[in-house]
Amino acid sequence: MDVININDKLQSKKQDNEQKKAMLEVLEEMRKQVESGEIKEFVATSVCKGGDPQIHIACWDLASGVGMYEIGKHMFIVSDVETDEVN
């Protein structure tokens, strides 16, 4: 017999909504810093719903772009190593 716990599904949806809210808060803070001139260039990493990694870069020239891309790769490597150490 399969047992389905509705509370687990509700808790998961609540966690998903909290995660979305936290991500949007980060993006809003970055937007404010870009508008005020505090942030001139940036690199960010993300993982899509399907698990595909993305590196987002906003920069002025190719040299900066290459350097920021390498930083983005490093962010994924460190994140993966930390995940492996926890498991």
C-alpha cells in the first residue's frame, strides 16, 4: 500500500515559495546597486529546473568577460565539491 503525506507536499511548496522569494530579494538588491552605480560588472551562476548550469556575466570588455567566466566556473566547482563533501 502506498501512503501519500499531503503535509510533505504542502511543506515542499512552501519551501519552493520561500526560495523564490529569497532569490527575487537578491536580484532586487543587485538591481538597486546597479542603478546606484555600486555594481559596474557582475558574474552570477544559476541552475535551471532541469539541472543545467548557467553563468550570467555583465561586463565591459572581452578580457573582463573571460575572467568573470572563470570565476563563474570556479563557483560551480566549489559548489559541487561542497555538495559532495556533505553527501
